Amino acid sequence: MSTEPETPLLDSGFRRRDRSVQPRLLWPEYKSTLNRAPTQPLVPLSPTLSEITGPTFSPQEIDLIDRDLLQNARIDRDPLGERTLLTGRVIDQDGTPLCATRIEIWQANAAGRYQHASDNYQAPLDPNFSGYGCCLTDELGNYEFLTIRPGPYPFANGANTWRPSHVHFSIFGPAFATRLVTQMYFEGDPLIRDCPMLGSIPDRSAQSRLVAAFDMERSRPFDCLAYRFDLVLRGPKQTHFENRPDGL
């Protein structure tokens, strides 16, 4: 049973955001925020008609292979790395599942390199792995991806700074204006402790909501280990999203 205080409901039916557990927009330990953090009050913009009326997604637009990153870019052999199953649910603040929600993921390969022209890390590319997958949640809000555990990689934040293994998540609501983006980390990764991005979240329990739990029950014998990462869109235990507008 949670001991967190319940935040009051607003007229919209949503609970007010708890600012004490939100990532700091300016966090000198994560040097990119020195250039990216806003220096003036944010100005809300009203969405246009095209941003609030679409897109809509149907199961016919996504094949089963799209959620299998071991196969969806395979040329002549399986990609290299630790076979990993990612599962979870998308739910609202009251635990109600959100079905037919489009989830996209992207990640580095097992060596810690993205298949992207701007990634110049010296680790090798894997021609049989694109690092991208997508699916729709089922009627209970469940999703599932079969992939390779991504490798850590260095980044220009300090003399010897590394990103923990992580997977990027994009979640589409009923419109472009409701798209949310976050990152998922793996339980037990020693690099999590010193990650300056996670460190921008002041509350340790809030940081833990971005860490996928090892799930032995869902692991497949002689195939792959599993991790569970639930996405909560609102409320005191919400998942932290990089692009959620500042405000309520």
C-alpha cells in the first residue's frame, strides 16, 4: 500500500503535478541543460486542428514482426547481443488500461551504437539490427518487444561519462499533441547511480520509476531474459516524460 500523499484533483479530472519529483530543467551536472534550459517563462501555444484530430492507428498498420527487433531488420543472421524481452502496460492515473496505444522504441545496439548518421562512436554497427520497433497495446494495455539489450556508450558530459543501457519510448495518444517520450533503464545497471540525466530528478523513488524490473517469470527458458516497464500517464506515480509541457 502506497504511503504517498494523494494530490488533489483538478477540474479537468487530472491530479496536479508534484513539482518536487519532476526533473530539473536546469541541472549543471547534466551539461546539455546549460544550453537547453529555458531562460524565460514558458508560453503555452494552443494546438491547431491537425494536432488534436489525429493520427489514428489501427492494428492493420502494424505487423507482428514490427515488435520483434531480432527479425525486423534481419539480413542474414540474428543480431548480436543479449536477447531481451521488454513487457509492460500503459495505464492512466487510476490504473485503467489504455488499449490501441501506439508505442515506438529505439535504442543502441549491443555495442552501444545507434544506426544513425550522426553517431560516430567507434563501436561497430550491426547490419542485422535497426534498433527500432513499434506495436499497439492490447485490450488490457499490454505491450511486448523482443530485442537486444543495448550497450552503454560514452557521451560528452565529462572526462569519462557513460550512459547506462537504456531504451527510448514514444507513446502516442489520440493526437500529435499527446505524444510523450521517455527512457527506460535496466534494474541492476551500475551506471544508473552516476547518470546525470537521472540525477536531474530530485526524488530517488521517482528515479526508480524509470528503471525496468527484472522479470524472471516472463523470461523464456533457453531464449531470453525479461524486464517489465509499466507506463503511467498521470497521477502521483506517473512515468517521467522528457517532452511533457511544463504546467499541470
